[in-house]
Amino acid sequence: MTKKKTFVLRINPEMMEAIEKWASDDFRSINGQLEWIIYNALKQAKRIKNQGGEN
């Protein structure tokens, strides 16, 4: 199992509401949605290599 690091995130209520709805629409948890958003941003900025064979 992959070890994950925890941290506190401060976010304005409007952004949180949008993330909650997006997560629900994609059948993900809020945490899973945030991980997905961050991963895709890192990949697009070429700051991280593709993992799990994703393109």
C-alpha cells in the first residue's frame, strides 16, 4: 500500500462547493478528486511522469 502524507488545506467555500459537485459528478471522494486535479496539473506541467501506464 502506498504511504500518503496528510496536510491541511484552506479553501474558500465557493471553490469547495464546486469541487464537491465535481467529485460527485465523477463518482469520486473529495480527496480523490483533489488528488486527480493535482496529478493532472503536475502531468500537464511536465513536473511528474505518467504513472500506471496513463497517457
